[in-house]
Amino acid sequence: MDELDRKVIGILQQDGRASNAKIARQLEVSEGTIRRRLKRLIQDGAIQVLALPDPAKMGYATEAVVALQVDPGKLEAVAEELAKSPETLYVSVTTGALDIFAWVAVSSPEKLHSFLLTTIGNIPGVRRSETFVTLSVKKRAFAPMP
């Protein structure tokens, strides 16, 4: 990935609907160059072009981060099970006192309670969980700006 790729990605992060022609004009290269670059970036899995909805505006008014401590040897299995859940937006395996963080979006505090009891509570290997309910979101992004 070179500087031009990073600039293309940066433009798309600001405006995911930017046309190839608009990106080409901004970067002073041909539209064909942008088309080829985007095709390669997508095929290589370097980027995904997608909509990033606001969960609250889609009816998921309750967001939380659930931190888990798991049994040794169960880390990958627990993370994979969490990743299957439709309530989880993002699941990461981490270092430190807690092993996994899961970002969750549900329609209500009651649904969060149910998720914690029926989903988290039924995954073998979960030792303990700590839940942090989101009060407000100041930034929503999934990758650093290039």
C-alpha cells in the first residue's frame, strides 16, 4: 500500500459515496487509476466499502462494551462464539486482566440484560464479565485515518 492508496482510503472514510471521478480530481490522477486501485484494495481485503449506520437510529438504543475474562485455552472458542451473535458489532481478543471485549448494540436495557444472561451466560469458558453501558458516542470509526 502506497501513499496514493492511503489518500484514496482517506477520501472514502470522509465520503464513502465519493465517485471514482471525484477522487481522481482531488488526487489529480486518472479515473482509471482510481478504479484499478479500488478494485485491488477490495480484492486484497485491505478495505471494505460499506455503510456505517448509527445503531440508535436503527432502533438499537442501548450500546455497551462487555469485557470478559475466560478460562485458559478457551479464548478463541469464546471469541468465535461471541462473534456469531447478531448483537455484537465488534469482538476483540486483548491482553491484560480482561481477555475479550465485545461491543454490543440492542434495542433496550432489558435486551442487554437478556443478552448478558442468555448469550454471555451460556458460553462455556467465561469466568466473569464486566459491562460498560455507553452513555454517548463522540466518535464512531473502525479504522485510523491514513
